[in-house]
Amino acid sequence: MADRMVSILDGNTFVVSDQRGDIEASPTDTSGLFSYDTRFLSTWVLTVNGERLNTLSIDDLNYFESRFFLVPDTGTVYVNATMSVIRQRAVGGGFREALTVLNHADEPVKLTVRIDAGCDFADLFEVKDAAKKKGKYYHRINHSSLLLGYQRETFNRETTISSTAPCKYDENGLTFELRIGAHSEWSTDLTVATSLVEEISRQKVRGKADRSPDLAANLKKWMARTPKMLCDVPSLDVTYERSLVDLAALRFSPRIAGGRSLPAAGLPWFMAMFGRDSILTSLQALPFVPELAETTLRALATWQGTVLDDFRDEDPGRIVHEMRYGETAAFEEQPHSPYYGNADATPLFVVLLDEYERWTGDSKVVKELEPEARAALAWIDDYADLQGNGYVSYKRRNEKTGLENQCWKDSWDSISYRDGRLPDFPRATCELQGYAYDAKMRGARLARTFWKDPAYADELTRQATDLKRRFNQDFWLPDRQAFALALDADGSKVDALASNMGHLLWSGIVDKAKAKAVVRHLMGPKLFTGWGIRTLAEGEARFNPIGYHVGAVWPFDNSFIAWGMRNYGFKVEAARVAAGILDAAAFFRGRLPEAFGGYERSYTMYPVEYPTACSPQAWSTGAPLLLLRTMLGLEPTEDRISVDPVLPKEIGHLALLDIPGRWGRVDVYGRGRA
Amino acid sequence: MDAVEQFFTEVKGREYEPTLRRISGTVRYELTNGNGKGSPSGNGADTWMISIDKGDLSVAHRTGKADTIVRTDRKLFERIVTGRAAAMSSMLRGLVFIEGDPELAVLSSRLFATTGMMEVRNG
């Protein structure tokens, strides 16, 4: 069902309809016009003389507009329809729809065109569990529009529907009584406008927007600004172009960001600011579109936690997990206003800040965000060390609606012992310690170079060194020659083999002497499928090749692991991971899913897509970009870029032109040998 | 002195707030008595101004030009500055009205936490 639906979107406003362009949402169905996490239209059904239409074709013109060609049902293929209907729809402050009816007959025709319209004003979080609404619905009709509204106490949301051509409005829609001449056409422009923020505030934004309201011109400009890739493998071209277009679609402008954009987590259900997803995607895209990182940093800094708030799992210095604007957030039935329950975005915020400066040389941002970066670093020691053992761990304080698992593998069974037992909370997963180490090391560089605080830099370096030393003892499993997945609440080592180990390489917390053993696990048959590295190793009790975090392969996970292997000198292994994931991308026409099955490559011959509601997913979209950086061995070194390509043989020649950075723009070339 | 006056007095006493040093601008708080939807500027509202100049703070109990206007019921504002209500959910419910620059609105709300009147939020 879901893949036969048509979606278009701009930021957090999106329309999901069937192939006719109709919306017939039930309380549990996810079609409709959504904006700011609220459904603003749940019924939008077109009929001509009381009959539904059939689809001839759909043009997905762009991610923000589509065109539906429709004809009446003649009952048989032997009778030509003498009429056709075109609906061209574009998102923007709701949506606009140009409706055209063409009469192909030799004589005039009289028609009744009707659009049924209605709205349940469901919160995105209510859609799937069909919660009963607590407020009241109302409508207002006048000669030029139909207004649908919802009121719960002072909470108010409205949808206004209007047409340029004359029509009759009633509480359930619009009716056009038409007479169309022979070989003539009739058309109208329909506008569906949503009100939320404009109703409760009139806001002016600072700075200059990075996107013009003309979405088509904007996409063209975006594509022109990004580096050009030339290569011998056509499927890689497709993947690269797909990633850039999808990344454009995933841009989201929080209201505080002055019209500038950051990557939202996924389309369409996760078009919101997510600390972890926005940071990791910004990191992946840094060599291609560095401005996403700047907006991510500024927006997350602005929303940094200030107080202890159990309901929101907020602490001073903590970086946002998720921000939502719907009714459940408004009435505190969900904690997303904003919610802070994650244990990784805060150290990763510092990692991104440092990496951003290394690429762009933009020291202004590093200086401006010094208080937030210091607060984030302080959070690691003051609020994240729940056990007092010097490690970051997590345990939610909001036990009703908070998130139980506050690392990226956020499903209930993702962290387990070999025998399948689940550890208790607080849980200290290993990758969190790596992020904390990296944040401290990078924080030290920032303190020394930009904040003119060498004493603080020394202190951070000392803490990081100590953390690395302790970690390599406390998390090491001598029998398995691997790092434990986590420390249990009682301090026991959670001993399942998992991809989390790969993130440790990226963070640099692994002792050089242990790196080889880690890579051997990651590239061994229990974890590496030939397409990529599984989230959990085959042979562990909870392993399941189609288990979300217990066996499936996540492209984003692999992109960071490959980067980590590179950093430890395992260039050929990194290239093998990159080659596997990019081969898989070709099967998905360049759009990598969030995850795919962890079956052995020789067993299925093609990557088995994991069924998810959300595509494209931001960090899957970013994965090919980071893999390109990794294969080319791109590293900012003072004021220049260093290049050390190790490419899989199949890739042949690869050129990346106009890579932006502190060096201006440069071209790099590589040739496959590995 | 009620919690609202205490809040502005505390802010006035602080003079400098390092976490606001990247921003400059003036916020006008229009605190109304009644339904929370606010009344037109200066019309019967208790109006306070906080000016931020790269972290330097000044407070005035009067009306004037501002980059951001925060309009809400006085009782609700009291609950917000003492941590018994949250600003963002209140805004989404239509109980806090924000006009002007939203970034300044969010950043200036850091002052709620730094006055020491709210170490925890329970609402």
C-alpha cells in the first residue's frame, strides 16, 4: 500500500495521496496533508458526475510537486474516454492544486465536478493508534472559502480551502457545475492553506534564507553548488545524484534558523529536527554541502537544555533529541517540546563543531558557540555519568513516554548478551564512550586554538587520555578479542558482537594494538555479509538477518565504520565496505534504504530491503557521500586538503570536482586498485 | 514582590549572561491579566523590557521598541519562570504569543533557568 502512495513535500509540510491524487484517510491511515506534525486535510476526493476517476499516469515532477492524469471509467478498454482531468499539485504553506478538465468530444458537455474535503486534525503521533480527539470541530463557509477548524481549549488549528473559479462551498467540500465547450477545457486553482504558527505568533527571522520560495529554482541552485562527480560506473553517478536530490528534499528550516536549513531525519514522518540524525547527516555531507552543518550546529545550540526536566529528560547542556509541534506535544501527552532523551547527540555536537571548522575554516561559529560547546562537554561528566564510574550511560527519567534506548540502536532488543539476555539500566553502550572521547579530544583542540584556554585544553586532553586507557581495559573481552557492546547496570560486560565496535574506530578510542582484532571481527563472516556489516553478528542468540538492530545492515552505520577503518590505516577494508554498500545502492536505484537484510551476499544475490515507513532516510542518503570521502581519503590538513585514494577496482576512474572547504574549491582524482 | 517582579529583578542584578553573548536584541514581555491571548501592545498589560547586548543585560519596567514580543498571561508567566510550566508547549497551545525574532525568544528563555528560581522544571 505505502509504496503505491504518492508523496510530495517541502520541509515539514507534506501530502500523501493515492495514485489518483485522492486522500481518504481513516484514523489509522497515514495519508493526508500534514504540516507541523498535524494533519490539516484527511479527505480530498475528486469526482466527476459522482464517479471516481482512473489514473492514466503520474508525473513525479519533483519532490515538491506531482501531476496526475485521470480519465473517467468507461467500463472497457474498447471505449475511449472523451474527457480527461489533470491535477497538478505543489506543496507550499499547505498545497496548491491546478485542476483542469478537458472535453475531447465534438460537442459541449455538462458536468458536476465535486471535491469532498474534510479534516480530522490528527496529531502525527495519534495517526497510528487512532486516538479519540479531545477537542471540537467546526467549520465556516462564505462565498469564497471553506474553513475547517479544530479547537481544544486554547489550541486551535485551521484549514482554509478556496478556488479561483466560482463554486458552491458546503461543509463537506466544493461543487462546480460546468458546461465545457467542444474541444475546450476548464480549469481552476485550488488552495489549501494551513494555519498554525501564523495564528499563534507573527515571526520575523534573522539573517538571510538559503532557500528561495521558488522551489524549482532553489533545487537547481542547490545542484549547481555541489561538487560534480565523474566516474566510470553509471550506477555510482545515479547514486550520487539521487543522494544530492534527496538531501535537498530532506532540508528542514526550524523557525529559529532564519530560513536556513538543516537535514531532517527522514521523509515524510521524520521531517523534524533530530539531534542525532541531523548531526550525523551533516557530518556525512560536510565535504559536499558544509552549510547544513552550520545550521545544525546553530539550531541545536539554541535549543540546548538549560534545566533538569524529568518529563523531557532534559539536563543543562544536553542536546535535543526530537522537536515536534503537534497537539500531543502542546498538551504534554508526548514530551517532544523538545525532548532530550538521547545519550549521543551531546558529544556528537562537539565532534561536528570541530569537524566543521577543520573543513571550512569558519572560526566565527566555533567562537560564537563556545558556551554551548563547553556546556555540552560539561554534560558528559556532570549529567551523563549516571553510575559515577566515569562512563556515559543512559536511563530515562520519563518512564511513561520517554525513550528507553537512548543510543542510535533504539529498539528494545538491540543491546544484548551473547545468550540473548538484556542488560538493565543505566546502560553504557560502547560507542557512547567513543563519542565522549572524541568530543573531549576535539574540544581540547578548540579550546587551545580558538577559545584561548590552554588550561581547559590540557584538562580535556588529560580526561580523554584517561578515558581511553580505562575503556580499553574495562570494555575489552580478552576471550573474544573484542570490545563489549555495553556495560550492564551492575558493571558486567555485555558480550555480544555488534557493529558498535566499528564506531569506536571512527572515534579513535581504540588502542592501536587492538584495532586489528576489531577490524578482523567487522570484516569476518559473522559480521560482514559482502554488502555490509551487520548490526549484530551471526551466531549471537538474538541474531536475525531481518531484525532491525539485531542483524540488518544499516548503510549509515557502515559509512562511519569505513571512515573509522580508514583512520586506523585499514584502507583496503574500508574500500571493501564502501564497495559493498555502493553495490547495494545500485539495486535501490541509488536510494539506499534505512536498512536492508543481513543475509550473506552470495545467498540472496541482491540486498533484501527492510520494510520501513520512511524513505529517504537522511543518514542513508548521506552514506554514499561519506563513503566517497572515505574512499578518496579526503582529510583537511591545515589549510589544504590531503587526498589518498584507495578505491575498489570496479570503480575505475573517479573525479570529484569543486570540493568546497577552507582551501576554496579543489578537484580530486582517484583510480580503483583495491 | 511576586515571582514576576523577582524574575526581572534577578535578571537586572545579573548584568551579564555568558550564554547569551552571541546575541543582541530586545525582548518585550507583555503580561496580561485574563485569557492569556494578550491585549494589544501596552494596553493594560504589565510590560517589561530585557535588552541583551552580546550578553550584557538591562531591564526596564516600561514599554518600548523590541525585536521580540512575548505576550502571555501574567499567572502563566509566573509559572514559566518558576518551572511549573514550559514555554514551548504553552506556545503550541496558544497560551504564549510570540512576535518578531523566534531565535531571540528561545535564547532569552535561558534567563528563566539562570535566575536560580527554577533549577528543575515540573510542567
